[in-house]
Amino acid sequence: MGAWKAGEISYLKANRAACALCGHPIAIRYWGAEVEGVEQTFCSPEHERLYHDYWLPRYGEQSHGAKEASDGP
Amino acid sequence: MTTTTTFDPVSLTMVDNYLTSCCRDMGVTMMTTAYSPIFNESLDFSCVIFDPEGNMLAQAEFCPSQIGTIKFTVAWTIEELGLEAFEEGDVVLHNDPYRGSGHVPEHMLLKPVFWEGRIVAFVANVAHMSEVGAKTPGGLSGDATEVYQEGLLLPPVKIKRRGDDVDDVWKIILSNHRTPRVTLGDFRAMMGSLDMAERRLHTLIGDYGLDFFLATSGELMAIAERRMRAEIEAIPDGTYTFTDAIEDDGITDRAYPIELSLTIGGGEVIADFTGSAPQAVGPVNAIYAVTASAIYNAFLHLTDPTIPRNEGCYRPFTIIAPPGTIVNCSFPAPVAGGNTETSPRITDMVFGALQDAIPERVAASCGGTSSPFLFGGTDPRTDEPYAHFHFEGVGWGGRRGLDGNNMVVTINGNCRNTPVEVFETRYPAFRIDSYRLVPDSGGPGEFRGGLGGERIFTVTVPEVTVSALLNRMKTEPWGVLGGGEGAVGGLWVRRAGIGEWRTFVEEFGTMSPSKFSGVTLRTGDQVKILMPGGGGYGDPARRDPAAVRRDVEEGFVSEEAARTVYGSEG
């Protein structure tokens, strides 16, 4: 069961959180939900649902992002 | 107990048209009062009205690549500052790509609209400033390796507080831009546009009441969502894929593939870019908002143009763009060309993916580059610095029933090029020697791709600094459903007194022939820009022979191509 949570805007940190499904950068408010015992950050409950219904069936538990990218020709 | 409000269609249409025309007038205000040709001529801006939660209520049909970016920029701004931070008369400025903006030159201004002491809407515009304090004049440095080289980054900051200029912030901006007088003039045009929109909203609410405004604008978003979902439901369910690439990044000579998987079903679209290349070293990276914007743009082309253009249009879409890739790069990667080059590539890819599903609606690839050619220096007539971002058009892809447009600025921009007369009178740097369509540059097809063009100009001042960030110089714009490829573009220089055209790689040692910055040209040097054509639609053998004859008569297709490609008997 997830919940709406609030992070902080920091001008001292370069790394910013992103939605675990879509990759959209999170400003402050996010939907936090536990997936396989790990808290994940989502834009919304809808994106948590899609993470289960779309993402996991296609890509399993691999983390997505550059790791998934090809090296190109 | 629940209550149901019934909206009459006349009122809904009136409010939708009122808000949209208000956004259009915002643009006209900017076009007519700004100092830069990128506002006056190229119209590289967008104008939008939002509700207090950051939902888009209306927009005008200016620059499609900014549709998504302004949505994300405004949402970030409201979230970061908080509604309680806004006071009547405030104006907030924001251009930071890693906080939702598109790329550094695009500056968003946001103004709250108050009614009886509460915020009832926001009016906003986003515009491409022609000078932003980047490593070279005009920004868009084709060989930048960090966003810091692309200009002054401004997170959400107030430039007006309760109607008064915040002088400290203005000092920072104007001392970082090479052309402060022009920057100030363009910002004043943007602020005038916001003031006009604020007055219009006050008139609407004063005439019809706040409850009416809030209720109808909410219902318009619901209508747009229902209609967009219905349009998507008309596309056969399934997963459609397409791959294309950005041909180099200005720093390394390698291509960056983009992988798109579109899953359509239940009135929704999932656009998944998993598998796309890692982010580039050079400035061809898109940030999330740009990628989302390109998807929205594609579907606005494919669906009913009468759907109200508001937040509801975008609700059926989920865009999955893995962080650290060319479609959602991570800080501090350079991003200038994501908005001008990668964005049109993504929009075209949607058409490529759906060519078999909805062949009656898609188009072949357009020339796919905004053709940014930037220059700056000091005007010898006034001793004042100048900088300019020059667009060129490209051929657009053929589509069922129509050939592609000739030499129109690429699909993400809806912008216009700088007319020759303006180019020559506003800037002392160049004389235009020729400007023409290029025969046979449109991809062959039952419906031919639009023609690319060629512009040659001569340097007329002792020294001018030029930069470029062009694509489709190596890989052709593709056709669909049997159509052929459009011609690639090119960029060359001919030094004064030397007879041959050479690439910038050959003459100046740039890594890329079309992405570089800070090259100095001198009096008598010439530049030739060749813009790509569009891809063709359908088998060229099916082209109407009369259309082929007309193409030959108009010089669009050579007699040889008519014979060998189209089988014309003459």
C-alpha cells in the first residue's frame, strides 16, 4: 500500500529522484510504494499500477535506465 | 447527495474559444513588441493558461515542442515555490532543463491571476531567447559537453514581486547575456503578453462569474480527455515499434539509436523508450519533458484537430524514458539539441511505428532538423553586440493524398525562417547570395516528399562567430509504405579567395560537419547550407503521371529522375 510523500528541493545535491516507471524527475511530491521489499518512488498511484502491470511483465526486476540501453552502432 | 451540473455546448465552446484566442493574442503581443527576430519572425514561443493546480486550460498553436515543456516547467514551478508563495503582480522566471524546462534558451514566465484575493489561474509563456550567455553567441553550442556551457541556468525565481522588478535578479541576467538590451526588450514583450492575458481573464470572470469559469474550464478538460481516448481507441490495439538514430553528437563520431515501442489499448498509449542509447557526450540529449512533448505532438498530428488543446488531451499518455539515456538524460549532460533535433526525430518515429496501423493518417519522415545556424559579433554600425538563431526549413514527408511541404521548419517547431530582408537589415554579418529549392531532394513516392533547400551567404563584416547544430547530414529521411528516402543536407564553407567548397571538418577541424561552435569567419567567406528533403509516401510507380509532369515543369523533379524513378515517358 503506497502513500503520498514529500521530498525536499535541494540546491546542494545534483542527483534528483525520478519515477521508477517513467523516469520523470520528481520535484517534491511523490507516491512511495514498496515493491519486493524496497520502497520505490513513483509519480502517482497509476504509475505504480503500470509498474506491476506493464513494466515487471516485460522487463522483470532489472533496473531500467542506461543499463538497458544499447551501445549503438 | 450528489449534484450533476449540465453544461450547455454554446457556453463550453465560447469559453474554449475565448481562452484559445487569449493565448493567440498573447503570441501576437510578443511577436509585435519583442526585439528579436526569433520572436518577431520565427515565432519560437508558446502561450498557455493553467489552473491553480498546474493543469493546462488552453494553449495556442505556436511551437509544439514547447507543449510538454511548459506543462512540466509550470508544474515544477508551482510545486517548488508553493501556491502560498505567489502574490498578485508576481512574475516567475524559469529556464532550468533539469527542473522541467526544455533547454536553456527557453525561458518560461509565469504569472498568477488573482480574483477576490485568491489565485484562480496562471498565465504563462515560454520563448527561445536569442542570447543566453552560453560559451558562444546565441547558445546551442554544437560541441557543448555540459549544460553549464549552454547558458545561464535560472531555477524558478521572481523577476517581479507585487508588480515591481526584482532588480537583483535582473542584474544577474543582464550581466550574463551578451545582448542585454535585446534580452530586456524580449522579456518585456513576454511580460506584456502576460499582463494582457490577465486582463482578458478578469474580463471573462467579471462577465460570467468565477464559478462559471472554473466549472466550464474543468469540463473542457474532461471533454478533451474523452475525445482523445476515443481517437486512440480507433487505432487498432497492439504494440508498434520503430528505431531511428541521431547521427552524431558533435563530440564523438557515433550514432545514438532511439528505440520506441508504442503500446496502444483501452484508449491509452504507452510510449516506451527502453533500449535507447545512453545519453550523448554532446548536446543532442532530450530531457524528459522534451521527449514527452514530442509524443504529444505526434498524436496531435494524428487525431482530430478540433479537440480542445488542454490537459485532458495528454492524460491518456504514459511516456517511459529511462534516465541516463538520450531521451531522458541525467544532469549535467548538455541538452540544447534535444529540443531542436531529437524532438522531431521522436515525433517522426511515431508515424513510422504506426504506418501499417493507420496508413491514412501518417506521414513519412520530415527533414528532421531545425537547422540551427547561429552567429554573433559586434555590429560595426553601432558597436553593439548582436546574436541570432537562424532556422531553416526542410522538406516534410509525403502523406496520403498530398506531397510533403517544401522547406517548412521541422515538425516540432511550427516556426518560420528569417526572411532574407530581415536577415540582411537586422544583422550586418551576411549578404544572402541565393536561396532556392533543390530538385530531386524530395523522397520519391506516390505522394512525393517535400523539397529541401539551399542557402548561400557571404560574410560582409571583418569577423563573425558562427555555430551550428544540424542533423540529417548523413542519414536520409525515410519513406513509408514503399516511399523513397529524401536527400540528406550538408554544410560547407568557402574561404575568401579560394574556389572550392569544403566542410567545416576539412577547413576548421571540427569533429562533426554540422555540429560545432565558435568558428570565426571573415569578410568574403561564404557559407552554404543544404537542407534535407522529406521522405516519400507509397510506391513511386503509383504516382499520377500528370503529377510527375507537373513536377518536371516546375523544376521539382529532374527529367532524368522522372524517367528512372517514376518511369515517366516524358
